[in-house]
Amino acid sequence: MLSRRNALKGLGAAAAAAGGLTLSAPAIAQGASRVSFTTSWIPEGPNLFAYVARDKGFWKNAGLDVSVARGSGSGAAAQAVSAGTFDFGMAATPTVIIQAAKKLPITCIGQINYDALMGVGVLAASPIRAPKDLEGKKLGASVTSGEYPFLPLYAEKAGFDLAKVQIVQVDGKVRERTLVEKQVDAVSAFATSTVPSLAPLGTDVRFMLFSSVGIEFYGQSLTTQPARIEKDRALCEAFVQGAMEAIRFTLTNFDEAIDIFLKANSEVAISATGKDYSRIGLGLTNLTNLVPEVKDKGLGFADPQKVATMADLVLKYAAGEGATRPDLGALFTNAFAGKIKLTAAELATAERTAAAYRKYVG
């Protein structure tokens, strides 16, 4: 079993190597390389960059013709990429760690965002102002949701007794409705999904985030198979760079990014709340990218220490019996990350446009 020190060393070495890595462009003499990509969920803020990368031409400029398929969950997306059904994909980082712990061949090749925004959501007018206030209240939760396994850890870190909270098991599809109808006092969920669904309807919610008590889980990662990296590093380089160019664009050209997304997803565009849904989803996602990793190391960079801490928590609380600690040096690579950095002016623009969405997770 790989030790924590060796895992950190492996990932750190990959990060160091990235600085001197020279990769040729993908072989495109016969035209753009066709590449398949799956998101982890329906069109929303965290995967908005993919439609920008495709339709604004960032992947095309990198020599790629990328098809974008919508996903049905991070677990399914990670499994599909591991099986080679898709060349590349995206999935919640803790979920990727779980799949790797089950021996699936998968590698994270770039961070898309840096906070999963797991937490407990309440109505804006709720008397629940702090985690301790959850005691004696009803908490709606779905056992299949990614944040659910970490509720005991959140209670421990936040200083409340989870045994004094009435957990009401609800289907993830109706979780938000139970909150709106006040069947529960709070819900355990991801803010990036719950807030954009409710706020445009006039139901303001606020989240108490797991990250506020030191439980730091990265959001979504770009993924591929280890064999693909070995076979065609230039292709992986081109794919990651096109994605990161798109993420920079969403941070610095917010309104145009929304327009591109809505044109690509007519079912969202024709909805009465579609534009607000898209804006709130991207606003929250952009907030998670205004972090030291991006500011200091560049887009896509994964901090080795945070990766190791995440793996510890995932193995303890969520991986299940029979899981073994994956080789983090192989599971995460910074070889393709950190090539695109925001200027001071771009950071200022990103901070300004994201500021309005802090109220949901402040």
C-alpha cells in the first residue's frame, strides 16, 4: 500500500515535471482529432465550460473535434471513462477517488473547480443560523447523494450532535421540493444544484458549507484512462488546454459564456427560469475557482496536500469495504495543468462578476 508521504511525493514530482514538459500538438495532419467527452450531469454551471470549449472553438483551435455527451452522475461518468466508452470525462473528485479505490483505471488530469460546495441548505428566512441549530430539526437527505457519507464528519467538525437531528430520507429528485414545502427544515445537498434550481423561482436559500469547517473537497476533475496518457500525451495536453482556456473565458466573459451555453442547450433556454438558472450555476462555479491554486499555480492545478487529505477522508467515510488506498501519484497528475494563468486584471474581473453569488454560500 502506498504511504501518504510517497503519494505526496509522486504528485509533487508530476507537478514539478509539468514546468519543463514540452508536448507536441496532436497529430492533425488529416484534420481535427475526434474526441468523445461526457459531463457528469445535465447541463449546469459546473459543466458549462464544455459547451464554451466546443462552441467558442477552444478545442478546435487545439486540433480537436470534441463531442459532448450529458452525464447521469459522477459515478456513471467515471466508470464510462474507465471502460473507454468515452475518451475523456468529468466527475466529482471524491467520486473519482472512490472508483480508483475500487481499482478502476482512471486518472485526474486537471481540476475544473475547487470546492464541491457540499453542505446543508436552508430557506433564507430559516431560524437555523448555525450548524448547532440543526439539533431537534428535520434534515432531508438522500443516501445516494455524494455529500451524504460525510454528514457525521460535518457534525463532528461543526460541533453538533447528529443523533439529535432527525434524518428524513428523501429521493434526490424531490429533495428541494421537501424544503420548499417545509416538510423538512434543511437539506443535505450540493449548492451548485440546489441554489440554481430554487433561487430563480423566488425561493432564496443559503448554505452552510462543509468547507467552512475545514472539510475541503475539490469539485469536478477532468479524467481519462492512464493508458491514454501513455499512448497520446499530446492529445491529453490539447484536451486539457482547450478546457482550461474555456474556463478562463467563463471567468472573464461571464455574459457571453452564458449566451453560448443557452444556444447549445435549447431546453434550458426556453425555460422561464433558464437564464437565471445558468447565471447562478456559473456564478457559484466561478467562486470555487478563485482560490490559491488557480491564482498561484494556474488553472487545473491540484494541490498534493489537499489531494492526500481528501483521499484519507474518502477512504474512511465513503469508499466502503474492500477499497484500498489508490496510488495518488498515478491518480492525479499536474503534467497538463497550470499552463494557463489569469492576469491581475482577469482576476479582478472574475472576482467582480462572482461577488453577487457569495450570498448563497457566505
